[in-house]
Amino acid sequence: MTVELTATTHPLPPTPIPADGPVDTSPICGTPSLQTDLDPVWAAVVACTRVRGNDIHLPISLAFAERLVAAHPEANAMLVRVAILLHDTGWARVDESKIISEGFSGDWRKAEIRFEHERKGCEIAREVLPPLGYDARFVDEVVAIIDGHDTRAEAHSLEDALVRDADRLWRFDHAGIALASGWFGLDPATYCDRLRAEIIPELLTEAGTAMGLAHLDRSVALLKTAVLR
Ligand SMILES: [Fe+2]
Ligand SMILES: [Fe+2]
């Protein structure tokens, strides 16, 4: 069986990238990823989701990716969805003891373990996708997005940009704040401050920025970060 796909990426427009389709800023739990076409891919990487909160991070990020694709109907939706699903699976093949000690302190985006989880993620994509019927060109496109997703300064395509925004947006949901604040050793209020100051400006799409701000505003109210600081 070969999965029918067009594997073409689209050039990166100037940022911030305006939306061409609907922008949904409501709570992400209202629109989970309900399509079952990627279930075989999920099933192939279950073990890789048991590391570094991937079983929380990856499904929430996929839900955000599907919203971003709706806002950008010109994008290759399958490429974005598969790339976000697999992008962090490589954490399962690195030295787990270094994930927190090296992956979340100092210049964490340039830590060797970051490069390593990207390389291992590419390896996993090349292992799991071909037997499921994804053709070689599509796999190459997925790998091109996974490679450098944390350590590369810039996005290479519209699809790459959507994956990058989805990879950040999960953090603005309260589940993301609960997990990621602990990784950085920060209390939720300080972490929310950092999200607003440092991560919102990194978002590449106008849709992503609107979703991030709406989720952050709800999360800071819910978690009472104005007084719990
Ligand atoms: Fe990553
Ligand atoms: Fe990630």
C-alpha cells in the first residue's frame, strides 16, 4: 500500500505570515485531533512517547498543527501533521539523564543533546514511515523539517513554519505550562512571564500568535499567576 500524498513544500512567506483561512483561538481541548489516518504512525512510536512528556506534548501540538493548517489551506497538511507527530520522538534515543540537565539549562537550544534528539528523530521517521506506505520524497520532506527544528535559526518553508509554531503553542495551554515550567525549574507565574516575553515573539504566523495569546491569557487567569508569584 502506498499512501497518496503530494510532498511539495511551499516557500516561506514573509513573517509574520497572515492567515488565509479561519483562525480558531478557543481552548485547544475543544478541537482534539480526531482523524484516525495517523493512528498507524502513532502506534509505531508509542514507546517514544513515554519520554519527556511526549505523550502530552505531541498530541496537543498535533491539535494546534491542525488548526494552523486550517488557517493556511495552501499548506501541505499531511506533511505538517506527520512532521509534528514525529518531531520529538528522538528524545527516546538519547541519554535520558541529560535531557533535563543539558536540554533545559544554559544555552539549551545549542546543547549537544538538542542536536542529538533531532538526528535521532530523523532516524525514527526513516524507520517508521516507509513500511506504512509513505514514499521516499515525503519522508525526505518530513526529515528536512525535523532536522534542526530546535537548533536551526530559521524555517525553510511554510510547512516548516507551521510545525515550529505548533511545537511552541502547546506550551500556552495549562497542561503545557504544568509540564514545561517544571522542566525549566520555574514556578508557573515566572514561566508564563517568559512565554509572553520570549516565546510569543518567536511565533511565525499571525494565527499562531492569536492562538498563543488567547491561551496564555486564559492560563494565567486559571492558574492565578497574578497572586501566586
Ligand atoms: Fe525538539
Ligand atoms: Fe517539541
